[in-house]
Amino acid sequence: MSLHNVHIKNIKQANDEDRLAIFIGAGVSKSSDTDYIALPSWSDLISELKSDLAITDDLDYLKLAQLHYLEFGEQKYSQTLKKYFPEDIAPSSLHKTILNINPRVIITTNWDYIIESAIEQEGYLYDTICTDKDLVKSTSQNKFIKIHGDFKNHNIVFKEDDYLNYSRNFPLIENYIKSVFSTHTVLFLGYSYNDINLKHIMKWIQSHSSSVPPMYLVNFRADKPQESYLRNHGVTTLVLDSNSYSVDDIPHLDKKSALTQSFLTAIIHNNRPVYANDEQEIISFIYERIKHLRQQSVINLTQIKRAITNCGLRYDSDGLSILELFRVKGALTTDYSETTRLIHEKFLDILTHIELLDAEEKESFYRRNSRFTDILSILAQANIKGIILSDVDDIGQTRYLVNEKISPCHELERQDREHMSFSACEYKSHDFIKTLSSESYERYKCGDYKGAFKKNADLIQTCKKHRIYSMLLIALFNKNAILWSLKYSFPTEQRNEYEKEIEVELQDEFFKFPRAEIKRNQVLYDFLSLYSVYQKANECTKKILDLTKTVEIIKSGGFSFNNDAYEPTSTHINILTFSLKNHIMIEQYAPYKAIMKDFVKIAILRQSVKDTVILNQYEIYSAIQFYSSKELRTELRIFFKKEDSTQLRLSVSDECSEWIVSTILSNLTERLIQDKKIFDGNEIKFENCVQILSLLDLSDVYISKIMSEFSQLIASSSTTIGTYEAINYFLAHQHSLFNRNIETDILITILNTLIDKFISKKAHGWDQHAILYRSINNLYGYIQVVKGKYTDKNRVRRLLSELQKFNPEEQRKFSKSLLYSIFNISNAEVRRIIKKFIQDVISKPKTKNIDDWEFDLWSVAVDFKDFDLEAVTKLNEYLEQFRDGKTFSTQLYSLKDIIQYLIENKKITLLEDINKELGALINDYKSRPNYSSI
């Protein structure tokens, strides 16, 4: 890197660290000259003073001013000076650029009010200091100091006595300025080599400590003796010229002012003059812009674009991105910078040259330019697989330099699966900070919120100690996520322990960061504050609406073309892995969940015009992780069996099928069985996983594995209505979509698992509910479809022996559900055993409530008993309580259904009048919804 650029880098770094002070001389004020108003030059002022004194000899300016004061008095002296400095001079673009740099301290030797006007117009927060009293009252960290006073305060410093008495008149300001030289990098603007004010400042520096930060003087012509003199006082001269700094777009300023503005703009935008033949400097320019992102495990694509500037991304079907560095005549952007784009062009020339090198020459280049491989490594962290060299080659393909630091796509997917498999994924590294982050995150995922909180607190302290600001910002965000779980989790003791723990005000903490870190981490902060997440949610909503219209057009025979068809996939993968691998605990936040679901919707919608929708592993993970069971069922309804239209299929890759069945389902089943926490979300994830599997055309091997997982879960105490219904849906869809021939032994094994649960008295309320309310009915149906026969009479006898201990009402319920279902799929011997048990239940005394009548009629319907004429009389008596319309029971619906069946299939016409009356009672109830029901 050239020495000039090293100095520019130092100035930029000092400003980023809030330790830049800018001294402003008369040359800056001259930038406000117009055709109508011009500030005087020193020669104009000195000529008038000499004319008033009738002096022709050359005198020291300070002595000349002193003589004028002594000869004509203070009033005449002040009037003479003041007329040269009108108060209504407008700030120039140079003044505004100085404020855009926003240095911690601005110091001027000028008496005019131009900087004050610029501060007021631009809305910057600076305390203006003209006197020691002003300095004492100042509360802002940003200060604008007029060390030579001004006319309003009647304390201008010009004559000889003013300089001699400066320490007595401005003791606080003098000491403050001297402290600035000790702590700040100083940049002098608007001073010539011979400026008298600069000479006095040099005397201050000379009398002060020899160990001071760098100082720089901007000038426009080389003068070796003067530069040596200044260097001897610790001041480096920066000579600006139009070869290094373009002034073409600043025609309204004189050349010196325009060069100064261009120079300051380069500091603001981190643009440095780069020389065409210095490949290391060109490469270093790109590297310096993105090197701070290395701290993260995964880099957000927006972070790359914001850091490099003047660039874009293209997206490929594999979900990876390609970086496009815009040229001078490339796409117009809001951050357009000709200097940056010229450097991009030089960098692209280097890349084009690399493509022509053989392996040995490439190796030599990489050894010579280690920063180049660092750039590729950082881009690989954002899944950027190359850099575009030209729009198209001879055969119409986009040419790009392949990023050799990125792993093959299948390997990236394998690595990512470790973070999406619903199991522990401890980060093994010598990096203590990333290890702490991983340990906190894994404890959080497992529900150990106290452990997560402690590890995260250690992480916050470590990040502060080592000033790792990106990781600190994530840890502060995570503190709130963990606290929310601690404060609103079920154990009361845990809630009380953390009740007084104060949540982090993320914005307040962020703005305490050094200025450079605020800029570097703005994209990360926007993500954690959910600002960019909401933005992305709006983009997704628009994308879904546009895609819906496009699909309708295509289905109507139209045609549509989309340049960014793969953008949602790349963005989805990037945002998801960015959150997972950087251990950001954002998955419970509604807008984040919404965009994850929207990416799945977009993937399905985009492919819905084909015969098959192929989801990648990231979409599968998002569907399992972020949807409720009901939402996902609605989303996947498009794949359900259709008789009257083309069947749309759901598919995944072979690797993905293996992953879902052997890893995700297995892990979720294990977590359900092991974890006894209520509402931990594992149940919903299991249901979602099974819903997806139910719609995939799976091999027999996978089916066998899935059924084995079902059997393990049913044998445990972790079953719920939802898990049973998911299994039921799986069986239904596998049969309706693929006419799947599941082996009888596998199905019987699951049934035996269920039976054994009752025999061993391990069945809980949800198990009974699933049995009684047919949440697992498709299991029996599937055994029937594959022509299986249940033959285990000994197991059935043990089941019946257990049911004998139940009360009559429960026996009737189990007879209608579990026993009759087994009866229908059994051989003759087992049927005989079950029928005898049910007939014994039928013969037991009844209370003759509605459940009894329903069971009696059901017994007739399944031919376990004959119809009893007395039933008509008893039913009439039972219905009497409902005839006044004041009460109603929803069980009348099921009673009517079974009576309707008996009339139509068993030809029991004696029930027709009761059937009509039941219909009337139900209709009356529907028309009078406010009546109570029992």
C-alpha cells in the first residue's frame, strides 16, 4: 500500500474511533466565495492596515495589527477587521463535507461564522466554544472551537499582544487544545506552508509531548524544504492532485477547495486512490472493506453488499450466489462512487488474469497476495461461489471466477444439516468466544434456560473484554430471548429468580459502540432489531402476490419470465444459516417465523405449474420448525389426493429423504420420548415432519424405519392426540397417493405396541382419547387393505382381562372402538373371543342414558344383538326432556346417525318416527343457537 494511502487509512481509522480533530484555516472559508461575495485574502486586510498607518515597509502581521490598535484604538481596529467578515456568508459544499465526516473536534483559527451556519443548516450536534466559559458549560462530546475568538464575543486573536497573552486569556481552551494533540489524530485544512497561524500551532506542538498521534497538513504543491520542516514537528504533508482525486463533479468550487472536498469524500466512503499497477493495493482495498465480517460464522448477503458497496448479486439454481462488482458504466445505485468502481474494474482485471494462469502460476499469485485468498474465504462465509467477470461469454453464459474457498454444494448441504437436525450441535473450536456462544445456544435449544443464561452472560463479558462487537450484539439480543423464556416458563421458582432481571435495550447498547463498529454492524443491528426482517416480510408478501398472478397466467396458457427466480432460495438459505450458525435466538419472533414460512410458500407456488414440487432441505426444515400443524396441513393441501385434476406431487432429493427419515424423525421421536416438558414444541415438529413424509413417495426401507419410529413413540408415555393424528394422516396419504403396500407384520407390530400399552397399564388419557375417538383408525383400515389378519389370541385375552377391570361405561366405549376395530381385522378365533366379551358387556345392566341407547343401537347395527321393540318406547321417553326446546345435547347427532343407519341398512322401520323427531329437534336447535346444550 502506498504511503499516501497508509495515511488516509490512519485518518479514516481515527475518525471511526472518535479521535479525529480537524483544524480549519482561511483556505476553507475561501470555498464560500461567489461571484457576488468574496472573503478577503490576508493581503487585502494587511494592505488596508498598512495604508491606514502609512507604512510601506514589510512588517510582521502581528506587529502591524498591534500598531494599528495602538494608533487608532479598539473601535477603529475592530471595525476595520469586521468589515472583511460579513455574517451572512453561506457555507459551501466543502463545509458540509467536513461536517459529514463528523469529527469529534473541529477547531478553527477563522473569525467568520460559516461553520456555525453549516452546523445549524445540516442539523449537526456541536457545542460552539469561543470562550473558556463556553468550554466549562459544554456538555456535547462534539465540539467546534474558535481558538481565535470572534467578533460577537469581542475576543479575536490577531495582534501581537493577543498571542503573547493567549495563555492568560484562554487558559482552559489552550490546555484543551494541547490535550487534543495528545489524544487525537489532527488534520489541517486550509493552511498554506507559510500560514502564520500554522506557525504558532507548531510552537504549541514543539513545547508539548514528543509522543503524539499523527498530524497531517493538506496542501496542493510539493515543497520539500517546507515538508521537511513540518515533518520535523511531527506533521506529514499530504499533497493532493487531480490525478488522485477527481474534481470533475465539483465544478462550483475552486480547484483547491474541490480537491479538498474530493479528498474528504474519499475518507467518508473509504475510497483511496489506487494505482493501476499495484495489484496488492487493489486487493487490499477490497479486503479492508469486508475483513471485519470474519468474526461471524456465516455472513449475511446484505452485509457483503453494504461493506463492498457498488455491487450486486446474481443467484443460481443451487441456492448459491455470485458477486457482481459494478463497473463505472454499470448499474446505477444509490451508493454510486466512480472511484470505487474504477478500483472494481482494476480488481476484475486481476481476476481475468488469474483465470489465464496455470496451477503453478496461480499458487505463486496466492503466495504473493495472501489477502486475495482471505477475500475468497470471507465470500465463502456468505455462500458466494464466484465473482462475475463479464456479462456473457461467446455461448451466452455468464462468466465468473469460481471461488476456490467454497466447498462443493453437496458438502455445504451436509454441513448445514448438522444445524437443522433437531439435535445438539456443539461447536468444537479453539475459538473460546464461538465455543461459549455455541454452548449457550445449545442449552437454549434444549430448554436449559438457566444454563443458557449463565453461558450467555459469560459471553457478553468476554466480547466486551476483547471488543468483539458483532458477537456482543448477538449475545445482547440473545439475553432478551433467554430472559423471556425464563420469565414466562412454567416453574414458578425459576420465574421468581429472574423476575427482576432487566432486559437489554438493544438500541441503547448499540449506540454505545464506537462509531466505526456502529457502521460495520448496522446490517446486523437492523436484523436483530427486526427492521430488516419486517422489510423482507413485505418483500415476500409482494413476491407471493406476483407469483400467484404469474401462476394464473401460465395455467391460462400464458408465458412469464423472471430474472430473479432463484433469489428467494438463495436469500432463504442465507438468512436461515446466518441465524442458525451465528447462534441467533430469533426463531420465536413472529416476523422471522413469517418470512421463513413465506419462503416455503414461494418455493411451492413457483413450482406449482409443474407436475412435481421439489423442496430443498432448508425449506423442509423451515416447514417443520416454523409452521403450526394446522398451518402446514393447509399449506400442503395442494398435494392431497385429487380425483378430478392432475395430481401435484411433492418430492425431495434422495439425500434429503434419508436425512428426514433417518435423522430428523429419529431425533424428534427421541426428543419427544426423553423430554417431559409441556409445550416444548417437539410435538408440533414431530407432527410436521410426519405430515411431510406422508406426501413423499418413499422406499420400503424408509417406510419400515418410519413405522419403527411410530412404534417406539406409541410405546412411550409421550404420545398426544396430535402425534396419533399425524400417524393416522401418514397412513391415509400413503395409501391414497401411492397405494402403498405396507407389510402386514409392520402394521401388526404397531397395533401390538398399542395393545401392550393398555395391558401394562401404561396407557394415559391421550392414548385412550386416540382409541375412543378414532385418531388411529387408519391403522386398522390399512391392515384390512393389505388383507392382514390379526391372530394373537393370547394378547387379546390379556387385553380383555385388563378391560374387565374397567367400569361398564368405559367397557362399552372400548367395545365400540378398539375391540370392534380389532374384531374386523382378526381371524375367526380372535373374533369369537372379542364377540363374547362385547356380548357380555351388552348384557350388563344399563342406566339407559343416551350413551346406553347409543351403545344398544350400535350393538344391533354390528349384529351383536337383535333389535328390542322396547327400545322405541324407551327412546320416546328419553326424548321427552328435549321436546320443550329449552335444552339440547349434541349427542343427538350421533344418535340420529346410527338410527338412520339402522333404518337404511337393517330395515328397522319402527325407528322412522323417532328419526324424524330427532331431525326436527336438531333443526330447531340450529335455528335457536342461544339455547343451552348438555
